[in-house]
Amino acid sequence: MKNVRKILWSLALVMGIASPAFAATGRVDHSGLFVWAFFGLCAVIVAAQAVPALMMMVGTARAVAKKVKEAEPVPAESQVKNG
């Protein structure tokens, strides 16, 4: 009976010490609603800045492609004069 009592006391002691580990909810941060609202506002600002930047890059790429197409060399056969 003494052995069982020792085992139960040891088990109770270990479980008492380890109980905070079982109480963890998995959420590490303690951010409130205002912090998440601020992060959302930052994301909206970044997205609003990204749209015009992408439009500018597409316009620049189109202009470069158009100039490259206009600057294509004329084939050598058409440069020879028939004379």
C-alpha cells in the first residue's frame, strides 16, 4: 500500500507541475483587435501601391516591345538595288 501511495503522490506532483503545459491554447501572441486592424490597413496600403506599380511595369514593357519591333532590321535581299 505504501508503494501505491508513493506512486500516486509522485504522479500528482508531476501532473501538478506539468499542468500549465496542458493549459496552453496554442496562441502565442496577445494582440488585440486594434493591432489586427492596423495590420489590415497596412495590407490595404501595400496592395493599393502595388496596382499602379504593376500597371507602370506593363506599360513600360509594351513600349519597349513596340520599339524593338519597329527597329527590326530589313532583310539584306531587299536592300540590294536592281540595277
